[in-house]
Amino acid sequence: MLGGVIFDLGSTLIYSESDHQWGAILPRMRQDLLRYLESAGYRLDAPAFLNRLSANFAEFDRQRQTDWVEYTTTYLLTKTLAELGAPPPSPEVLTGALRAYYAYSETLWRTMPGAHATLQALQTAGLRLALVSNAGDDANVQRLIDQAGLRPYFDPIVVSAAVGLRKPNPKIFERVLAGWGLAPGAVVMVGDTLGADILGAQLAGLRHIWLTAHADHPANHAHRDTIVPEAQAASLPGVLTVLRAWGVVVDDGADRRRPPDGQ
């Protein structure tokens, strides 16, 4: 019997207007970070800083994809400044710098259609809900969760930046299972990324549903023939349809108490 559902966050419960085109907004984000550091008293060679930051992000992004541990934005920024001979940022400066870095991107995120109604339907059905997200900054994810009004549904909320592990590392899912006291086969993972959400669920022994609404990106193209999901859904309400086919008693997610998701 199914006892819980774990959700991914980005491109699953919320989506960005940039729709995986991060290369289009990263220059703006890095310039915002540079301006904040300069306002905090740093005297940096701008091209050197931006080039080194970009190189460090690229290097550690490749590395974390293979060793499944998280290298946080805090670590990468501190490393970049040290390599340029700049002093380490104080906690206050670091907090402000990261907020400045993510501020623009946070304005682009929207709630996925059907998110609240789907989550409410699952709660009404008596299922436990968790959120597990890969991200370089925990505070950024926490703000996005609150921006979308998602926090009341989930216990626990697990962010890779806070625990040092990334999906598809099965240990990040085992944290949820241990807290719930549920066997892997009693939990389903819902996410958009084959190489993180679906592979991770498979390695942890979870049931899994691939959400395809915003899944058309190169990372998924590379795995489409090698990572085969148990089921897939084109929308969050479609996840309820899959669960009903698996014998879970859950309503259609209709919710007349709030305006439609995404408005």
C-alpha cells in the first residue's frame, strides 16, 4: 500500500519562465552578484572574477553530476574570491551576496498548473508528502517554496545544499524513508529529470512517475533510452490518474477554495 509521495521542486511543482535556458539569465545573475560585492567593499577585476566564477561553476557542475554530492554556491563563491586573492566574505556579506545572485531568477518562477489541487488531493487521501530538491543554495529553495505557498504540504523538505547529497544518490531518499518509517516500495517519487529523480528512485527502490510537462531538455534527451520510468504523466493532475490506476483512492484534485494554480 502506498504511504507517501516525494516530489521534486523545479520543473515539477514550479517552473521557470526561462524554461531550462539558464545560459540566458546567468550573465545577469553574475553581474548582480558582482555589483553586490563591489557595494560591500570588494575591489575586483570584473572580467577576472566573472571568468573564474564561471569556470568554477562549470567544473563543479560536472563533478557533482558524477559523484552525487553537492557543491554549494557558498563554497564556489568563497573559492573564487580566495583564488583571486580577495578576503573571505563575512557571514552577512555572504548572505547578501547569495540573495543578490538569485534575486532575478526568483522572479521568473511560477507555480505549476494543478500543483495545489494535486497536493491537497494527496493529503486528503492520507498520503505523506516530502520534497527533495537538488540546488546549490538552501535559502534560495526555501524562498521559492514560500513564494509558491508550498510549505504546508511537506514534511520533510530536503535540499541537497543543506545535506551535501544530490539525487540520484539513494541516500538522500533514505533520509525521508527513515523519518517516515516506510519501506521503499510504499513511496513514489515524482519528478521531471530522468538522471536525478527517476534514476534516484530506481536506485532507492521507490516507485516513480516521470512528469513530462517541462522535461524537454538535453539532460533528459541523453537518458531517454537508458532510464525507463515506471510511469509518466504530462501534468500534475495526470499524476493522480496514474496513482488511481495503481489502486490509490484519491479524488480528482478539484479545489474550489482557491483560484486556479498559476494565476
